[in-house]
Amino acid sequence: MNDVGKRFDEVAYRYDTPDKLERSKIIINKLLKILPVQKDWKVLEIGIGTGNTAVYLSPYVKEIVGTDLSEGMLSVLKEKLEKSGIKNIKTYKKDILTEDIPEKDFDLVFNAMTMHHIDFPEKAIKRFKEFLKNNGYIVIVDLFKEDGTFHSDNTGVKHFGFDFEEVREWFDKENINLIFLENIHSIKKERNREEKEYPVFMAIGQV
């Protein structure tokens, strides 16, 4: 997984683009419509990156703890937080699949566009569950099954998206109640001089 961190280090300072910012806003707006988010909630975002989703979510919750493998991405986020004055986001440079953090008992564990970089997503779900309080929620946002053309370079890409049956199996294995599973967005990219669309799904489970 450290190779993934190094790859994102290289693109960190050019990562935030208008389409990614808009995608983050769409994701959080959808999340807020479905979940009963409260101002006293503690949120763990795994793969927080440059923090776009966290920044949009931060006014609605008490605290967001973010983990990431990329020092570069976390540096961009740190600058963003300093400029904006946001005080309720803190970060750790850690691989949450193998390393611990001091905090536990989160109301929500959130993960966007990183599962396709993880070797064994079902094991990741099991690990994420360890950080949740009873009745807490897991939200996964990622690519629906694609043909391998989404990334221009597939280094560090472990899966070309996921179909819904795979996602259901992740949650079923951990006895997590899957309460929402739909494609909520579509990323447009130019491939072979044509515009191609890549659907993005959101899965929400409650423990």
C-alpha cells in the first residue's frame, strides 16, 4: 500500500480539479440526504486525500479524523485547513488496515474512491467495522465495474471497479445491514477521442 501513497505524493499538488471538487460536493449532499447526520457525530474518513469530502462534511459533524498513506495529499489538506480556519478535522499518516489510531467508536466510517486500490476489500470492511460504535454507519463510494480504462496508468489499481453483487457480499459477510446501494454520479473522461462515462456508486451499511 505504500506504493499507492508514493504515487499520490507525486500528484498531490495538482490533484484538486473542478470536477473532483464537484464530485465531492455531490457525494456529501447525497450522504446528508440519506443519513441522519448529527452535530455530535465523530467521523473517520479512510483515504482522506486532500480532504475535499471532509471539508464539505465538516460543518455538519463534531469531528472528522482522516487517515491517508500520502504525505503529499495530507500536506495539501493541511494548507487547506489553515487557510479556511476549519478546526474539526485532524489527520494521521497511517495505513488503517494494519495500523491503529487512538480514536474509536465512530458514528460513521467513510471511504471514497480508495477501495479499488485495496487488495482485499472484504477484509477492509471487517477492519472498518472495528472503528464503529453500535448502530454506526459505513459509507463506501467507488467505481462501478469498468473496463480498465478509467485510469490512464493502472499502477496501484487492484480492481477495475465493483459490481453490486460483490458489494453486497462485503456487507453480508460482516452482518452489516446494507441500507442503500445505487450509482449516484458519473465521471466523464475522454478516451480514444470520445467521451466515456464511468458510474460511481454509494453503499451505506449500518452495524
